[in-house]
Amino acid sequence: MKIINEITDKKGSQPDPFIVCDDGRFYIYCTGGDGVYCYRSNTLDNFDYIGKVMCQKGQKEYWAPCVIKADGRFYMYYSSMPEQSDDVHTQAIKVAVSDSPEGPFRYVKDMLPPFSIDADVHMNETGLYMFYSVNRYEGDRVGTYIRVDRMTDPFTMAGESEEAVLPTLDEEIFQKDRFVKGQHWHTIEGASYFYRDGYHYCLFSGNCYEKDTYYIGYSVAHSNDMYLNKLKFVKYPDDNTYAPLIRSNEYEFGTGHNSVIDVDGQLYVVYHGRDGITPSPQDNRTARICKLFAENGVLRVERYK
């Protein structure tokens, strides 16, 4: 189900939607070429367009924002690249701050060097943690993958980064012979973490949206240890089985990059997709929502309404 009010939407698309709730209102932040855009609603549907809530002089391609609230302030983690660059591998994760979920967010500093994208930041009793994606150029399956690091404060990485989710499947090949002949490039990105009943879950996007095998999958760590960079995540059901949680179907194509929210005990996953069953050259990704159920390390989704 699409959840943006098309009548009041002035932007037209919602790539990489990240949902949060503050003071009874829901906010969705999304990727934009010239800044981060935001939508607002009192419910989980009919979101209205607020506008651009963050941009930085000299930057472009603001990808995959993530927003957390700490000590009464709002911290946005996103990646962007220099205006003069044509290489997406100059993308680097940054942090911006606002006193309101509606912005404006002010750039503070770079968090990680290029290439780094798709920050997903969480706080628990042991502190702050960031899941993020970087590139690996050596090994059997080269490409983009997910790491997790502890943070000493909202502006500083601890430098204790560990691997979280690696590519293991042919269905995660983004492009064959991308940089080196005979070496296929894989993509695991868009981390979305949550914890429930002794299980840590890390959802992710795999492959390329133009392919039928593009999907949202997940990895699981069964542990009461809340030091997230010490966990051992294992793909469901195993490293060798392609088992999408969400993938293209009869009514949408290119389903990927999600965020998870808990509303009164019910989990929801918000993700982007395109109407129809064929790829489109236009950036017409729109936000969609499903109910999400987690039991004993296994996830399933159900269409919302």
C-alpha cells in the first residue's frame, strides 16, 4: 500500500523512506538530489509533503537519511557527494542536527570517509550504534556490504567496526564484470535493525532494482547481548538460500531499502517500490508499508489495509 497523499505531494517520489514517530506524529524522510525531503502524518497513511528539510552548500545526491532523537535534539545521518563529482563512490556519511523533526537540519560533520552510505543508527542501554554500507574489493564476492560500529556520542565513531551482513548469493549480484572482467559486483545495503524477544534482526536490500531478484532480506542474531558490534548475524534461512522477505510481485516492482517502526507493539516495515512489474528509467520510487511479524527469529509481512 502506498502511504503518501498524492494530492498534496509536491515531490512525487519517496526513495529510501525512513520513518520515525515524535509527539504522536509520524515523519518520513527520503532521498533527494538537492536535499533531504520530509513527509508528515498523524497516522500511518496519508502523509503530507513538508518539503526540503536539509541541504548543504556544495553537495548533491542526499541518500538514505536516518533520523534519531537524543537529549531533545534530532540527528540526521545521510550520505552525499560533492557537486562537481560524477562518481557515486565519493558518497560519504554525514550528520546534521535540528531542534525539530521538521528541520531545518544543519550539517555538523562528516562521520565516515567515502565510500559510505545507508546509515542506520540505534540507541540501547549499552550506547549508540551505526549500521552502514561500504565497499569490499577483495574476496570471493566483492561489492557493497554492511558493517556496524559503536558510537561514543552522536558525532563520533568508536572505531570498533565489525562485519554484519556480507553477500553470499548469486541473486545478490548487482552487475557482472563491473570493474574487473570475470569479477562480479554484489550489493548488500539499506540496513534496518530492530530487536525483539531475544533476537536481533538486520533487514537489508540485495542486488539491483532492475532485476527480478532484487529483494529485502534479513539476518538474525539470537542473543541477549546488546553490544551490537559484537553480534554474529546469520542470513535467514542460511547463507546459501535465496528467501526474500519482500520482492517484486504482481502489483509492484523494485521493492527495497526499508525502515522498521514499532507502533503500540505492532511492527511495520516501510519501503520503496514502483507500480507495475517492469523497470522504469524515472525515479518514481514511492513509499509503501506492510505489517511486520517477528517470532523466534523468523519474519513475515502482511499488507497493511
